[in-house]
Amino acid sequence: MDEILRIENLKQHFVSGKGILKKGYVIKAVDGVSFSLNRGETLGLVGESGCGKSTLGRTILKLFEPTDGKIIFEGQDITRLSARQMRPLRKDMQIVFQDPLESLNQRHTIGMILEEPFIIHRIGTPAERKQWVLELLNKVDLPASSVDRYPHEFSGGQRQRIGIARAIALKPKLLICDESVSALDVSVQAQILNLLLSLQKEMDLAVIFISHDLSVVKHVSDRVAVMYFGKIVEQGTAEAIYTAPQADYTRKLLSAIPITHPNQRQA
């Protein structure tokens, strides 16, 4: 398969508690993480809250500047690129956040929100952009009338569809989903997951799916990486991780998955 992303010994450390009379202490949110990702593949990144998985996702996109290590995207080392140098690459690397109500501008209509990526990257005429917005709404199963409405007028699942539409607007190659369904009802989760899987297949997207929910990760992932205190303690195919976990921490996570059928047994 064709590798699109390689992470080598990536570190993201923060200094906390620093002041005039305090030296401060280092929080090792991401501490020496390495993995690769192929085009069209989904890597599930799983672990407890606070293990560093969301920080890892944001560091890969250079929303945080890495402390050390390498981020190689399509063969190019982007680790030390400036914000200006990163700008052309932004359209190829997108993220869907957990809370769409916070990540969507509440003062903008949905039409304005979805048109913004095209405006920022100076793509298309006003008429073309309006048409593309309607096509995006159709892709995420929202009516064309949504263009004149505001985020607060939609349900949580509908807002997440808007967030997904914005993320795929510029036809990215890498999509990071950061707890993208964790705030939704179970029935709505299934709808959003099926939408993401459909879009991934259609667009040949490489996806990093971040979640604390192992049952969801199992459903969407080709491979799984288990994260614990800033490090990846185990990674492998989804089948191998769920049927024959090697790390003690992975086994503990799997044992915590609720049993939904009386005949179901955890590995």
C-alpha cells in the first residue's frame, strides 16, 4: 500500500506551573510516538481520557509545534515548516472535532461556514463556490435549505455532518477524527460512522480515528494503536488487537467493554 504519513519518535511536551518564582514541570503529553498510515486506511487511536491521543492528533496537523521527532507527509518532512509554508498543505490535512457547536462559528450561516475554505484558499468563483456548498450538503445528507440557517438551529448529529462537510470541502488526503462521535447518541453515532466510512471509500481518505470507545474503534479501523501516558503501548491489525492483545493495558481496556449479549466473551 502507498504510505501517506509517517510519524517518527514524535514528542509534545508542555511546561506547566511556571512563574517568576517557579521553575515549572514538564508534562509529556506525547512521548516518543511512531507509526505509519497508508492511503485509504483507518488507524484507530484509542486510550483513556488524558492519555495524549488528542494532543497527538493536533501535533500531527501542527496545530501544536512538536517538541521533537518527525512528521513526514507524502514523503515531505513538515515538522519544522512555518505557518506560511504549511498553508498550502492545510487543504490536504483536515480535522473533525468532538464538539461541532464550539468548532463552528455561531455567527455564520452554514453556507458561509462551508464556503470559507474555498475563499481562504482562493478556489473558484462566487457562483462555483455556492454550487460546491450545495454539493457538500448533499454529500452529508443535509437539505439545500441549510445554507441560510445557523449552527444552533441543528441537532448534534446534524452539526457534526456540517463539521464533516467543512473538513472534506477541499478534498483532503488525511482526515483526523478527534472523538467525533463521542458526544452523540448511540443511534446517531452509527449514522455518522457510516457516513464517514462511505466518504472514506469514495475519496480514498487516510483516517486517524481518535476515541476512548474501543467498540467504535473496532468497527471503523483497519489497524489500532493503543496509547497510554503519551506512548503507544501496542499496535496491530484491529483483529489482532481485539482477539489476542499483547499488552496488559490493552487487555484491561478490552475487559472494560460492556458485554451486550449473554454469550459474548472478551478475549
